[in-house]
Amino acid sequence: MRASQILFSAQKKSGFKLPFPVELTPLAICTALACGSLAFFTTKHFAGDQELRLRRNPELSILEETIKKHEDN
């Protein structure tokens, strides 16, 4: 059975209006979840990795030893 034009237009006007198509909601949720996971796991990796050098650490740097070694030669 086909809805009449009056009922069809009344249905469109009532209800909550989203600013974007409903079909994009799952895509937006998945994208937000992926970005959140990216941020979480990247932060976790940078905070927990002891071998990753994020700033200059004189105890781990062998630059000065290498320079002295080449100056002596």
C-alpha cells in the first residue's frame, strides 16, 4: 500500500532532524573509534618504550666518543 501525499509529507516534517545523513552515522562512529585508538596506542607506545629516544640523553649518546675517536686518528 502506498502512503498518501499528506501522510508522507507529515512524516518528513516531524521528528528529530540530524545535520547529516543517517547513513553516515556508522562511518562517523568507526572513524572516531579508529582515531581514538590511534591516539591511545601511540601515546602508550611513546610513554612505555624505554629504548625510544624522544629527547637527548647524554648517558645513551655516543656522539662525543665518536668525535674524539675521529679527532685522535
